[in-house]
Amino acid sequence: MNRKYILPVLLVIQIILVKTLGFFPEFIENAYSKGLYPKIAGLSRTVLGWIPFSVGDIMYMLLIVLLLRWIWLHKTGFFKHWKSNGLSILSWLSVFYFFFHLLWGMNYYRVPIAQKLKLEKEYSIEELEAFTSKMIAKTNALQLQLAQNDTLAVVVPYTDDELFDLAQKGYEKLPASLQDYAYETKSIKASLWRLPLSYMGFGGYLNPFTNEAQVNTLKPKFATPFTTCHEMAHQTGIGSESECNFIGYITAIQNPDLYFQYSAYSFTTRYCLGHLERMQEGKGKQYLDQLNKGVIKNFEEHEAFWNSYHTPIDTFFEFFYDNFLKANQQQDGISSYSKFVGLAIGFEKVERVDSRSFQSQ
């Protein structure tokens, strides 16, 4: 076979293999997510985690430069030599696809948390109202404690690096049932691409090739603790965005630092209000009025930030990422982020049952 065809053919074989293995989540869970992946991730974070800047961001920058150079060199007669150029593109995609799935991507196909913990993700409007009331009470109490006035927005006094260090404390307090997602060897960085990320609509991302958790530190700092915990969840081998939100929520509320707790409870409150409004028009507004004015100011700060970067660019990337998620076991696409509310409600039910069972013995 001509060498030009080898990598494109391997791309087809890889896609078939990955999609076939996706039908065996138990195998992926044990052989990859709890077997090979932790070794790869541990090595990557040990080698790169101590470096104060994002190696992955620089790698992407170099790849973009090389891509632009390749396009420039082939701009003349690109379509005339479509076969040769097409094979080159497929060859690069083949290499990308291989390393993406080897180094992190197979985690998309592991056993879902809800299945592992036997959580019921569906909930009634009454259950959502009760959970929302709890989130609002927690958020209001923390806002008042941190701001000392219910009309003032919470201002986080830490540096980004201090927040990244504090984030590990929540993972140290993971419940026993979630120890599969314990976190070791810190590798969290302020992204060098934070301005482009803002225009793209991303609060952070995990670099699957270097296993660095990238945080967009331009956005309001009160949201950074939760975002950091979310990206760390990706590092533990979770592909699902809703599950990362769930683990981020659990680790942030378990964190002894009150700013982490506030970040998680306020974030979850916003999602709960959105769910209530979708389930029954006007219901979200009813609960929104119960929030302290200081909390509302933080919400407005968050919304104003993202509105200031809203352009057709983030609309395009929202469309792109939505389809990327759907192609990787997340049928709800971007809307899957909000599905963690069901996991949180279901987890509370299980924890209450387990606690009662233990006390009755």
C-alpha cells in the first residue's frame, strides 16, 4: 500500500474500533479509566504540573502556526491537488484522533456516575423546588457571611494560584462513594488563551494531550473556584460535562473555604432557577426574588462579562462544541451541562438513605 494511504486508512480503523469499544463501558471503565489512564495522566501532570505556564496552550499555538504555514504553502492549486492535500489532512486527523483517545478521550465511554451509584436523575417539580430552596438558603447565608452586607457582591480576595491550591482541599473530602474520582498531582494553569476563550464562550478546558486544567481567569473571580473544580474533574477521567459539574459541585461544597462553597452554591442556584422556569413559567422568577441583592449583583457581573464578549465567534463555537459533545456520548450536547442538577438531587437521596441505614444498624 502507498504510504500516503496508511494513516487515512488507520483513521477509519480507529473510528470503528473506538465506537465498537464504546458498547462495552465496563471494559473501558476497568481497563482504561481505572487502568491505563491514571498512569498516563499521573505521568503528564508530574512532568508538566510544576511548570508555571500552560505548555498545552503553547503547543496549540505552534500547531496553529504550522497549520497556517501549510495552508499558505499549498494555497496555489489546492483544489487541483485535492487528492494529495486531502490525504495529508486525513493523515494529521488520524494522528490527532489516536493521541486524543489514548491520552484522555476514551473516558467518554466509561460507565456513567448515575449507573455506578444507582442514582435516579429524574425529579419532580416539588423535588426541584425543595432543592432550589436549599441552594438559595446556602447561597444567601454564605453571601452575607463573606460580604458582611446582603446588598454587596462577594469579592474573592485570593490570587489565581491560591485558588488553584485551595481547590485540592475539596477533593480530599470526597465521599467514600466517589473515591474513584480522587485527585492527585496538581496541574492547573491560568490559560494563556483566556481572551480567545472569552470570545469563544469557554470558562476553561482540559488539554487532553498534556492533562493540564486550563482556567479562563478573565471571568468574574467568584466563579473561578467552581470552574477549577470542574476542570479538575475532567483530569480525574470524567468526559461528561454534567458529571464534571456534579463532581465540581460536590468538591466545592466540601471545601472548607467559604468562597469555594459560595461559588458552587451560587452556580447551582442559577441552574436550578433556569430549570424551574422551563418546567413552569414564572416559577424561576418567584425563587429569584428570594436571593440577597448581593447574590444578584454577582449574577449580573457574570452575565455582563459574557455579554461583553458575545459575537458570532462564540455562537460558532457553541454550535461546534455542541456537535462535538453529541459525537462523544453526550446526546444533549451543551445542554448536558445543566443535567448535573438531577445528579445532585439523586445523590442527596442516596446519601440520606445510606445515612439512615448506617444509623439503624
